[in-house]
Amino acid sequence: GDSVTQTEGQVALSEEDFLTIHCNYSASGYPALFWYVQYPGEGPQFLFRASRDKEKGSSRGFEATYNKEATSFHLQKASVQESDSAVYYCALSDQAGSFNKLTFGAGTRLAVCP
Amino acid sequence: GPKVLQIPSHQIIDMGQMVTLNCDPVSNHLYFYWYKQILGQQMEFLVNFYNGKVMEKSKLFKDQFSVERPDGSYFTLKIQPTALEDSAVYFCASSSGLGGDYEQYFGPGTRLTVL
């Protein structure tokens, strides 16, 4: 079945550092790719998506580019802030119509120190 | 932004009892989902629901599980009887599906503890 792998379980940075969270996927079809962010006590919030090869998704300074050849969708931000501390989930959805159930990665906990 | 509410936030029950988890989805949304997250593990899809019917379910959606949304009220997940391995956080989500927009909005989750 489809799967999503996030390399980093935890990332600790200082404010204004550059962030990369690695996401690779395995899917039989041509999935849509997502990033979600989860703050303590809340459910995951949609950050952005990309639906086709080389498409860039972005929101709130975060971005990721769909790379079909590398099966990747790495999250980046040029300068993180303490308020970015949260758990980040990469996810995929089969665009061929499975009513868009999401397959999530394990999540990456980002801690940003002032 | 649009909010999905879940009631209760925590539930503790004895093994073998029945439990109903309630979800108040975004008002104009048509598609509804349940996901399960065991502590320390990744979130996994359980079931999705549209037009009064289960459209797809995973292998985690055991025979003891059922979902419904009677008369446009809460979207519910019922587990009867519960087992120890049902202890997890259950997240409800909804999406509009209109114009191809399937962005899912998640509730804050219900933490279920089965003793």
C-alpha cells in the first residue's frame, strides 16, 4: 500500500535558522502531496498541497516542491520562528478517487528556541 | 477558519463497554472521516463517509466499529464492544468536496482510554 516516510523524528533549531524536513513517499498511482501542522491540543491543520510533478506548494513561509522522480516533497523554511514549534506531517492522497483518504507520515516534532 | 468540534475530549471506559465519539463537522461539508492515532505512532485512516454511506474503510475499522450521521447531526463513531487496543486519539475530519476542494479540516481529537 501507499506510505510516507519522514526522516527526522525531531528537529531542534534556533530562531532564524533554515529548516528542512525530509519526506519521501511510495504510491502506486500519482498522489497529491500535503503538509499538515499540528499544535498542542489541536488537530492537524492543512498547510499546503501540490498535485503534480514540479509544482510548488507554499504557505506562511513554508514551501515544498513535488519531485516525482525522487518521490519526495521536502518541507523548507528560510528562517524559522519560535511560533513555528509544532509537529509537521507529510501526507499523500490518491487522486484517482479514493475519496481522498490521507496517508500520513510519522510526523516531525520541530522545536525552535529563541 | 472553519472549525470541527469533537465531544468529549477525553473518555475513559472499561473494556467491553460501548462508546460513542461525536464529531460536529463544518456546516456545509459533505465528506467525513475518522482517523486513529495510537500514542507514539502515526495517524491512520479508519473510514470515510459520504451521502449516508461508508465509501471506504481500512483494515483498522473492525466489525465492532460503526459510523453514522443521523439527520445531519453529529457524525459519530461507535465502538461496541471496546477492546484494550482501541485506546488511542481519534480525529474526525470533514471536507466540502465542492469544486474539487478536498482539503480536510480536523477536530482536536478525542482521547479514548480503555481499561
